[in-house]
Amino acid sequence: MPAKRGTPILSDDGPRFPKLRLDDCKDDFPILARTVKGHRLVYLDSAASSQKPTAVLDAMTRYYQTSHANVHRGIYTLAEEATALYEGARAKIAHFLGSAHEREIVFTKNVTESINLVSNAWGRASLRPNDVVLLTQMEHHSNLVPWLMLKESSGIELRYLGLDGEGQLILDDLEEKLAGVKLVAVSAMSNVLGTLNPVRVISDAAHAAGALVLVDAAQYVPHVPTDVEATGADFFAFTGHKMLGPTGIGVLWAKRDLLEAMPPFLGGGSMIRTVHTDGFTPNDVPWKFEAGTPPVAEAIGLAAAVEYLEAIGMKAVRSHEEALTKYAISVLNERFGEDIKIYGPRNASARGGLISFDYRNIHPHDVAQILDRRGVCVRAGHHCAQPLMHHLGIGATTRASFYIYNDEKDVDILAEALVSAAKVFG
């Protein structure tokens, strides 16, 4: 009997999916069968956290039901199975990213922890007072606050790339901004503006100036074909829950020589080779950065998410979201005209699958509450990007973000729900 849609086909080295079609993948997400306040759920908040297909949920349940044990140390069957699944997940994710070696993959709690790992392990060991880290005005707090903390404790200097009127980086003064810089930390895609940044251009310029590059790819990896080697990055971080995977799992990819040179971030079990009362020897990479019991089930769930996305094809994912974003911008502009202001690049090909907007100067929290009455889930607030909000001269926006389970009908429902908000607030 053939496998049902979204069901992995087991092979010797783990599950494999049949080819999947975007047109009917909604059926693979159980939560989308819900109704909210009598309406079909329209989930438009994937930039905050994506929904999970049955295959991911099943992979984690199967692990807990059949192979759960702590990894690496046990020599009994369950422990060996769990270790194989955990390290197999590492290998799958390395392949998905185009990494040269699976030992360049460090599992963390989320992208925030990945960046904090770099700022603490690499930053504290490598940066001295007055050394410069170059950021941008569009960074999420996850790629800003760790460097502000390092500035406070170590006396480094922070510098920023500015934005033009469409929310794209101003690179005319990049060479000047790079003078004396030790690290460039940049988002691959803005979680507010949707802007897709020219990471390779920035990486090449940074390396020519003697700087390393860290890429916050939390919004990028789930939606765009990714080759970490091609980005030119030295550090590359993302999170699992935004790409169909579970919460509690993030990834830091870094060049192996950098990982080898960096001191450990957290101390405890697993990250050591030997311990004495007067010192310790750290483990090999990547395990010296994975202290304590790791997120085994979560890594397995993320590997299943990766397999699911690969079965669709990341080019298809990107094409679908670009077309849907173009449609959404067109519908909202045509329907509401000057009553709506959409932030970020006008061209859908220059942005990811999200739209932040201001509607009739109605507070975004009020807009989100009215949309919820129609079963529409959107995000309202500063989106953990307060400096960007200050730059835009606003306090918050409403954000609708799309993924593989969204379609034009969802956009139409969003537009109808906005009409309801206008009626409530006059």
C-alpha cells in the first residue's frame, strides 16, 4: 500500500519522503483543521513560528516511543539508536545547508543562543576595547543585544549600516564603514521589512577588510535555497521552529577552524574530554559547545522538517512565497489604497514572504484583535526590532507572514478581515 501524503518512507538511514506538492500540503498540518471563533484558521504568523506537519510530530513521537535514551555515553541498544538518530540529524542538516562537514553544525536552543554563543565564545576571546562590530539598522534584537552586552562588558564599538527609503541597505559607504571592523553581523532577511540582503557582497567586502561575517538566517533558511559556503559567511545561525521544526532547537554553522579555536560557551557534561579538580580538557567540536543533555527529540524533529522541505524543493518554496507576496501586496494596495502603508521593498523578488503594514493608523494590536475574530492570526508589535521602528518613525506594525501552507485564498480572507477592522474603528 502506498504511503499517505506527508508520511515518511523508512530507509536504512532514516525516513525519506515521496515528492510533495505545495498545492495540497495544507492537509499535512493538523492544526489548520481548527476553527477559531467559528472561522477557518488562517495562520499568517510563520515569521514568528511556523506550524508543524504530521511527519515532524510523528518522528518525535516515534523516537520517544521506541528509542529514547541519553546520547553518546550509553553502550546499550536504545542509547546507540538515539545517538545514531541525533548525529544523523546533524548530518542531514549539514547536507541541507551545503556544509562541507557535519562537524561544522552545532545544535543550540534557538538562533538567539547561537548568536550569544558567538558573542561570548568568539567575541570575548577575540575582541578588545575599541574593536568594531558592524551591524545594520534592521537587526532583530537577537543580533543586536548580544553585541550591546559585549560593548558594555568589553568596551567594543558598534557601527551600523543605514537603510534607504525602501528598507534596503545603503552600501555606498560600505568600505568606509568597514574600516577597523573585526566582525560584520547581518540579517539575511529582515523579519520586519522582508528585505533580502546581499550577504555575499557584504561578506566579500568584509573579508577584504579583514573582518569575519556572522549571518542571522532565522528568516532566510526556512524559505530560500541555502548554501552556506556560497554566502561567504564565517558564522551562520538559524532556528528550527520557523522552518516546520519544533521549538527548542537552533543551529550554528561555523567554519571548523573557528570552532576549534573558540573556547567553550557553557560548562558541564558532554562538552569535556577530561576533568580534574584543577582544570578540564574540552571535547572535540561540535560537542564542546553542546553541554548537558542535548535536544535529541528536537533535532530528530528538525531533521524530519528538513526532509519534508526537501521533498517539496526549496526553489518551489521560494517561488510560491514570492508569488504569494506579490499577490498580497497587489491586493492590499488595490483594495485599500492610501489607507494602508506597506513597509519594505516594493518588488516581491527583493523580499521574503512577509508584509508589515500600517492600516488607517489603527493601532496594530487593535488590528490583530479584530482579525482574530475572523480566525486570522497576524503579529502586532515592534517585532523585536525597536531600533528599526525608531528609524521608521513608528512604534509598531501589523505583520502578515506566509509559508508553504498559505495560498491566495488566505490573502483574500486577510483583506476581508481588514474591512471588518475599518468598520469597528470607523
